[in-house]
Amino acid sequence: MADHPVLEGFSPAVREWFAASFPEPTPPQVQGWPAIQSGQHTLVCAPTGSGKTLTAFLSSIDRLVTSEPPEPKARTRVLYISPLRALAFDVEKNLRSPLMGIRLAAERLDVPFVEPTVAMRTGDTTSRERQQLGRRPPDLLITTPESLYLMLTSEIRNTLVNVDTVIIDEIHAMATTKRGAHLMLSLERLEQVTRQSPQRIGLSATQRPLEEIAHFLGGHAADGSRRPVTIVDAGVRKPLEVDVVVPVEDMGAIGQVIPESLQSGPAHMALNPQRTSIWPSIYPRILQQVLAHRSTIIFCNGRRLTERLAARLNEAAEQEGFEGELVKAHHGSLARDQRVVIEDQLKRGELRAIVATSSLELGIDMGAVDLVIQVESPGAVSRGLQRIGRAGHSVGEPSKGTVYPKHRGDLLEAAVVTRRMKEGLIETSRFLRNPLDVLAQQIVAHVSMHPDCTVEALGRVVRGAACFAELSDELLRNVLDLLAGRYPSDEFNELRPRLVWDRVNGTLRARDGAKRLAITSGGTIPDRGLFGVFLPDGTRVGELDEEMVYESRPGETFLLGASTWRIEDITFERVVVSPAPGEPGKMPFWHGDSPGRPLELGRALGAFQREVRAQPDEAALGNLINDYGLDAFA
């Protein structure tokens, strides 16, 4: 609809392209563009597939294609920050289409068009590519929180002086974590670099309360007042069709010992008797659903289960006469190139399904997914909505999903989560207050780039982030004491001071090696003890848990990404493998995989059990089927 009033603020070429590409603007675009174009800090809350990414980008793209860039060494004007490298790659790829379309529209209309440059800097960016970005920075830079921190702690920060817009995608995924606090301190450091205070645009799935996320996004001005943030609440709940399916008649029988006369295997198995399992019933049901739909994502809560389920589904499909690979595993321990290949195979229809962890939970474009299957409870209402929302990615299309609980306790949680998903009862989000380990790291990084920084000026920078707005002078001095070597007891004597604090003049200076330490130890993502998996030519395949590597030997085969690999060599830091297609392999495992349960969900679970116990059997049964989406067996 080319004459929609909200499009009047865009240039002719952008209006022409949008009218030719979309029937009309979506609700977040109608509500969000006026606020963004007026320069306000803006939080856009909308469900998956509602066009919120274009809401954030289009005004910036319009400005880039209609204005000449500043000096070549400081050309970057728009920063896009993604919590996931995979999402960053997806956005970079999806920007090509509108830029090309707008250029063609400008040629048809015979109006000026400036070709904007787009580049990406993440942990996967090579040293050579980083050097090129320093010499020729792009107009629009796509990056991650950790890479932004590294840029601000190097001379590359000078390429950011003209940044006027910062877009933070999936901000809800970081708001309640130390990683989010770390990012917000980086944005306050960015404020010290840029010639003008950049406009902040946050993109979020449905959260509660939105005011908390808006406060987190905006932070505080130098005078201590909150920066105003316009909230665009276009979080209209997508139609949900979610049911909880139990493929066995009696879940109480799961885990019971199989009679000795029916057990198979050698005699020593009697020491570990075989037990009944729900999995032989789950595999065929999931396979049936996958074959009945065009494109399916199956979510699991752990990488080991992801690998096992993908392998078992392929085995079951082969027994049914299905030729080729039906599904593949997708998780963070696969190399980026491997993940991209798997994603493209699903989009092209070469795969019927992907078994994934949270690696596909956020807004990566996976094409026309028409079904989401969740194996075991998602563990949180927000996580469930995010995952089920991957189905029916188009505007107005219902999201269809099925939840398969593994045992009776899991069934209770799945029932409660499903009902709260339908009612939109999302857990309350609250950002962290004063995480001092994050503060100490950022102070060392900031002071290393600002010699003779005063404590007063440092306090203003730190308190600009909402997470540290209430930081007291005493607490700040305590952190500076620790960093300057004034320890509360002899137990800390082995720590090396990182700063010199001149208490007479109130200034701070970094010690030798402090900047290098800030760079090599930056971020809040913990060291997980993982070994890289590589082909002999150096191509990265993925990563394995150090304990699994310790238990493995050259010549053994294992599964990774639903493909089989043979171990050729194990060094002190990597596992060298070669493909072993068609051969059986052991399942990999990783530690620290499963997500926790939010407090609100735990309370709702207790209330649900009390409610069911208080009802007559018939009333309770009808309530469970109608309100909680359970099938008859459940």
C-alpha cells in the first residue's frame, strides 16, 4: 500500500521498494517508524515474524542511501548488535535484498542513490578481515557484544566516532544476564567515543514488564535522569495451536524393570537390568509428524539429546524406506559453516526437519517452517513462546507445536507451561544490579584507553548503565581498591594490581599488561573446557566436551551434527577427524546443558498440583484436556 501515511517519512526509492515488496506495513512498523524517525530511543516489542527487524533497519537504510558518508576512516554510522553470531550472519544476508531492491527503485525513479557498505565483525572474523575493517570501516557494522567490547578496547574505536544509531536485536535474551550488563557498559563507553549520543533501538520478543527492558536499554544521562525510551508494544499474541502428547498409555510404567525372561543381551546385563522407556514410542510419533509436514524444527534442551534424537529419527526413517537423510542436528557445538549448510538444506527442502537446541531459538530466518516439536518441557513460558513461534513465521499465520514430555514430572511442567503460553503469562524480567565482576573488567578496559581518567568521570560513565545506576561511591571505591592492589586480607596477595590509583589527584592509570589482559579475558561467556574438532585441512567441524575427548581414542567414531566422524588424532587442544559416512558412532555429550526453571514457573507448578488434587476426577480430566492441551493418554 504505497500511500500508507507512515511511509511518507521515507525517500521515494524506499517507498517504491516497500510498496512493491509488501502489501502493507505491519503493526510494529506503523507504530515504530514515527518514533525512530524522530530520533527517540525506541524499544520495539513484537512476536517472531512480524517485521520488527525491518522496523529497526529501514529508517537507517533510508538515511544511508540518501546521504554522503563522512570521512572514510570513520564511516560507520549504524551498529547492529546481535546476541548470536548465527543471527548476525542471517541479518547480514537478509540485508542484501532490500539494498538491491532500493537501488533498482532509485534507478527507475532516476533519483540519487548512495550504495551503503555492510560488514560484519564477530568471533569468526579472521585477523586479516579485522584489519580491513579498521582501514575501511563500513557504513553499517554487524557485530556481537564481545566484539564491540574488543573494538572499544583498541584503536579501532576511532572508526566509531560517527555512529548515530545502535540496534540491539533480541535484547530480552541478554537483559537478565551478566552479558547484558557487560553490553550496556560497552554502550556507555561508546558514548564517550561518538560525536553525538547514538539513538538506541531495541528489538524484543514479548516480555513483562516492558518498562524494565526499556530502562535497561536507555540507561541514564549524565545528570542521573533516565534517558526516555519510547515503548512500541506490538506484541499481539500470535494464534497458538499447542498440545501436549504422551505416546504411551501409562507413564507410571516408564522406568520399570523388564522381566528377566523378556530381556535381551548378555548375562552381565543382569547387573544393570533393562527398563521400559518412552523413547521407542516417541520416535515413530515424531517421524510421523515430520513426514506429514513440509518443514519441521524439533527443539531439545541439550546437545546430547539433540544428537541422539537426530540419529534415531534417521534410523527409523530408513526402516520406513525413506532414502537419504531426513533430519540433522543443529547446536552451538557445530562449526558455523556446518550450521549454515544445515539451515540452507532445510530452507531448500533437502531436509524435512532439524533437531536443535537454543541455537535456532532466536530470530534466525528459517523459511516456511510449519511445525515445531518440543521434546520435554521448554522450561520457561518465554522460551516456549520463542520456540513455538518459529512455526508460522509469516505475519498472521498460526504457530503449531507439539510438546512430548519424557516422564511424569516433565508432563506436569509441560502442562503448566502450555497453558501459560496460551494465556500469555510470561515470567517477569529483571535486569541485574551491580554485578561487580563485570564492572571490574570494564573499568580496566576503560582506564587502559583513557589515561589519567578521574574517579568522578569513571563514576559518571559506569552509572550511565541501568545495571549500575544505583552503584554507591563506597562500592565503586571498593572495586577500585581491589584493582589497585589494596586488598582486604592476605588471601588476595597473589592477585596482581591492574590499576594505579592516585588518591591525591583522584586519577586512575592502567598498569603494564592491563590492556592486554582486558582484551584476552574479555566478556562473560565462561570457558567451558571444549576441544575443537577439525578436518586434516584445518576446516572446523565443531567442538566436544573435554571429558568425552579424554575418554576417546584415535580410530573411534562418533556422531556430530547427525554425521559420523572418525578420530584420526588428539592433540592438547584439538581433535582431528575424517568423515566416516554410514558407520555407527558413539553419542557425544556435553556438561552443563540444561536450562533452569524460573521461580514463577515453580510457583505455578505447585498451584497446579494443588488445583488438580482439589477437583473431582472427572472435572480434573476435562480441565486438563480443555485448558492445558493434554491428549487422552497425558
